[in-house]
Amino acid sequence: MSSLSLPNDYHIRVFDHMADCPSVAWETLLAHSERPTMFMRHAYLNALETSRSACADRGWQPHHVTLWQGEQMVAACPLYIKSHSYGEYVFDWAWARAYEQHGLSYYPKAVIAVPFTPVPGSRMLATETSHRFALARAIEALLVSQGVSSLHVLFGDDSDAQALQQAQWMPRHQTQFHWTHQGWPDFDAFLQALSQDKRKKIRQERERVRSQGVSFTTLEGAAITSDWWDFFYRCYSQTYWEHGNPPYLQADFFLSHAQARPNDWVMFVAWLDGQPIASSLLGVDGEPGAQRVAYGRYWGALQRVDRLHFEACYYQPIEWCIQHRVQRFEGGAQGEHKMARALMPVSTTSWHWVADPRFRRAIHDHVNREGEAVKAYEAGLAERSPFKQASGV
């Protein structure tokens, strides 16, 4: 741990291991944040490190920054020094190439993010907006002195935006696709809300999977045993190796996090001829009876079956969300094809601070133009709703 004194009785403490950061103080800040998620929990971030999924050897050097007044932690964020841009889902490779073309290095850079997780939510935890702003300013000074080219808050919430806009960071917008529960009693009622062609397509895709002899079971919480986690990891890693890449997450991550917080996970297992052949994983926030959110995270298959991906990653989760009155299902990064499955476009925002004033101006112009294009894109998507129009067709 390192520390730094600041004006207004603030001081900074930096933790190179989440295990050393006070978990109770962290969870208290998270509980008071605008948009807490399971991925910002101390246990989740710590499991990423202890499993060596997010570590210096893999280009994610933990450097978690906390802001203190006396002995009270008043703000905190999960910060990583990066030597590449993999696993972020906010793409800045072109920025890195521009630096290289001018004989400069874009790396190291710093990200305030949940590694490998494009889930919007609170990133800069604080008890007050003023503390969040002070944290941003302190991070700028701290990291620029360490030779970091830029700072990036990925998939933040409105509270982050308020502080970072005040600090004159640059917003960058992207589009995700989320499903929202509108009170349907079952999956058939949900289908009836869709236009005829979308309803027909979903029924055909589900029937195609069933006709090939595939069935599903659902495992929740403690029912996901270590053997099932081993099976899931085989499926998950297969997806990456098929594209020639090693998986981002290590097997120990899932086991260690599930031991700490088993009820955060729901697993869908596909069966064929009496054998499990595929699985998908859903993260779940909130207690039964409360406002709940589900996150489609990972999937994989050991055997190819036509249309299986759509059943495992969309229809099984949506059906489960309807049954359990889950308010929202977030389908992950990108994927315009998700609209045909009733996941609607949602704008997400990341925030960026660039040390070099020349590149700051150029990147500012770029993100402004990009933002206008994203607005136009989302406006076009809004005209292609999968739901019935007023005519009821």
C-alpha cells in the first residue's frame, strides 16, 4: 500500500491487492452508490486477482485508489494499470496506433473498470459527489506522475458522469441491448407482445433446438457444484479456443467466487442423449421479491447444435427472468441481432482523460463525431422495434 496527502484533509491510499483494501468500507460505499452491481463487490474483484485472471502478468496491474478523510474511506475505485487494451469492450486500439505513429507510447494507461465485464454500473464509489470529484482529480495527479498516458472509466453510471463532466473528462457512448420485464406471466405472453414475424422466428428457433433432442436444466446457487463449475469452464474455454484465444478468466475464479457468493449465479445446462453438451451463465443482482437484474455473461458448447446459442443465451434466461420476476436482463456488449430477441438498445457511457494536450484535442473531436453517429444509429434502431405497433400486428 502507498499513500499521498492532499488538500482539504484528504489523503490517498493505493492498494496493489484488493485483499488489502478494507472490504467492509468498500461494501458500504457500494451499497450507497447509484447503480451497484455484483461485479463491483469486493469478493468479485478479489477473486479476479487471487485466480490470477486480472494480474500484472496478464496486463492488468491492480492499483486500487481510495480517498480518505481521517480514518474514514470516503471514495474508492477499482483501478488497473494496463499494458494493452484487451478485455475492456471500449475499443481504443486506433488511439494506441496514433500514439505509435507519432513516436509515443500509449501504454501504460489506466482503467477504472471491472476487468472483462461490460456491465454498466457505479465505478467511482463515494459518499458524496464532492468526494468523487476529488478522487478523479487525485487520480489524474497521481498517475500522470507515474507516466500513464490516459485514464478511462468504463461503463460508469450517472453519478460518475456528474463528477467526471465537472472534471472535464471526455464522454464516449456505445450501444448495448437489454430486455425489460413488462409484467408478462409467462414466456407465451411475452411472445404475444412481439410482432408476428419476430414471434414466429423465436418459436421456430426454439422448436429447432427441441427437434434435435436437446433439453435444458437450470442450476441455481449452491446447486452449482464444483463438478458443474468444471463442466462450465470446459464449455466457456472452448468458446475462446475456437477463436484462437486463451480464455480471459481462469477456472479458479469461478470456484472461488461461487464459494464466497453462490447465489450470484444461475447456470443453464443443455443435454443431448443423456449427456451435458453446453452451458450458459447468468449473474443475478438483488434478492427475491426485490428489484432484480440479470446479466448474460458467458457460454460455450462442446458439441455443435443448430440454434443452440440463441436458446442458451437468450430464451432460457428470458424465460427464467419472467418466472422469477427479474426486472431486467442485460445481454452484454454489442450485438444488434439481440433486437430480434426483444433486447432493446440502451446507451452506455465511458469517460476518458488524456494527458497529452495535442492528443486530448484530437480524441475529443473523434469522440464527438462518434457520439453523433451513435445517436443516429440508436435512432434508427428505435424504428425497428420487435414489439407490436399500435395496429397490433
